[in-house]
Amino acid sequence: MVILLDGRHHVGLAKLGLQLAETTGIVKIVPNTTGPLAVALLYDGLCTFEFGIVAEVFGLPRPEMGEAWYRFASCAVEGGPLRAHGGFTLTPDHGIELIDCADIIVVPGWKESDEAVPEDLCHRLREAHERGARLVSICSGAFVLAATGLLDGGTATTHWRYAKALRDAHPKVAVDRSSLYRSYGRVFTSAGSAAGLDLLIEIVRQDYGPEAANSVARRLVMPAHRTGGQAQFLERPVPVRRQNEVAPLIDRMRAELGAPWPLTRMAEACRMSLRTFMRRFTEATGAPPGEWLAAERIEEAKRLLAAGRLSVDEIAVFVGLGGADTLRHHFRKRIGISPGEFRTRFSRPESARGDVSVPSACEHPASCSQ
């Protein structure tokens, strides 16, 4: 259906759950879902990846979720056309007034850490928060939310590179440079780009439950989301494939996680002295051998917990952690929750378990040696 409208009607239509695709003088009305209206902010110098993941999570049609799924739109916070990272220009369909009827407002990055935030934008965000909207930032978008004053007295996170600048610019905000994401009431902040996905999936989880969140994660071809308290830095650094050094050992250890792997055995397998091996392994993976092995064992335990076929004791034996108590200790230390809680949150539906290869728990001897 095509109706001739002027710009005065855009916000009213958004309130009715309708997306607008504007051509010259003509607005095409596309019936959409009836859930919360998520709005991403557009600005000159837009962080393309950060915006893209917001559109992917909230804006992609998901008929399997039913009619109550999110509505999505984006709006310019300044005059256009607007340039975006990657060498292209945006012509926004909506102006800043769309904020006034949004249920979720996402700031996908920001221009620079020292770039002033327009007072009109701050005012609209404060008013939106007062009427119950949730405010969300990804990466440097935290500077925008901090500028509203709504984070004063609370804790926020951002990309670790910007943590000091955020702390210096907004001393009333406690800045957590380590976590993937944080919440302070209805204000949510996340760390570097990919951590934004974790936060967005957490919001899906809060709104629609774990099954919906897991479904979105699977469609994104990513693991069920990481908890906000996890560290920003890579848990499993990608090994640098250097000629005839530690790569073959890494492959073997991943294939035999349940076997004992003392440092002397690792060094002998690489035909290196212990000191040389420790240096080369850390250079290749970004972590000492013991830490790397513990992280690999926890990752495999997470996969098996999600598959849902083995007990916690069986999983602990298979991944080389010896018993359930040791697994629980490492799990809480690295993930922030217990194996049982992880299984409850992320267990795959029975119909999805057939494509997960779950090995027998007796294939490897019990060992927690590193």
C-alpha cells in the first residue's frame, strides 16, 4: 500500500507499529510486528559495524518469533546526508523526533571521544529514559549516554581503549574497563564492537526468554552470548601458524583435552627447552600454556553442557578437569556462573541436539593436570 504523506506523520505511524520506506514525496507503509520499537541513532561518521549489528538483531525479519517481535527503525541526530565508515553516505528516512516514541534507543558508537554531544540529543534521551525507554550504547556510544548525566553515580563500560577518556570526561561515572557490558537501571553500555552483540542478545533474553535469545545467536552463527562480567579480551586467542613450532601441539591438545598435559610433556612434544617453549607458546596464542589449556577445556565444557546429554561429572572427566568440583571452580572463575546455570540458560532444544557430536565420557582418562 502506498500513501502520499508529509513528514509530520512519520512519528505517528511509528507508534502504530509501521515501518516507513520513503521515496520522493511518497511513503510506503510496511506493516510490521507489534513489539518494542528499537531505534538506532545515525550520525556523521557512523560506525558501520556497530550499526549493522543493531539492525541485524532488531531489524531482521524473524517470522518464527511471532507478531510480538521488535519493530526497528533508525533516525538521524543531525542533518544529512551522513557519511559512514567504509566510504558510503546515508540518507536517513527519519529525524531525531523518532526518539520520542522509541522503547529502546541504541547509540552505535560515536564520532570521537572528545566530540561534543548535542544538547537536543541529550534532552531527548533524558526524556525518553524518564518515560521508561531503555538506552543502550555500543563501544564509544557510552560517551553519548554519559553526557546525559543518566550514568552519574553508576557503572558503565566501553572499549578498553576509551576507558580512561570516559573516566576523565565524566568523573561521576565509575568506568569498568574489563566487562563486556554493564547495566545501570535502564541504561546499558557495552565494550568493543563484538561485545555489543552480547549485550543485544542479553536484551532479547530479558524480553523474550532464553530460547529466543539462543535462536538469534544460532542464526548469527555465534555461540550463546557471553555474560556481561566476562573480560573484554579474547578467551581463545587465535594461534599464529608459525613454521614447525607449536601449531601441531595445539591441534593435538584440542583433540585430547582429557589427557594429562604437564608442561614438560608439552615442551618435549615441541622438542624445545621448557623456557623456550613457554615463550614460543605465549607468543603464538597470547596466553601461557596453563591458562590456554584451561580456557580450551571450559569452552569444550560449554559445548557439551549446551548439548545436554552428559552429566556435569562426565563432562568434567571428558575435558580433563577431573571432577565436578574442579569444573565448577574454573567455570565460575571464567564465566561467572555455575555449569548448571549455564546449562539452564543455553541448553539446546531436543530437536537441535542431533547436529552436535557428543563424545563418550570414557574416551579420555580423568585428569586435571595442565
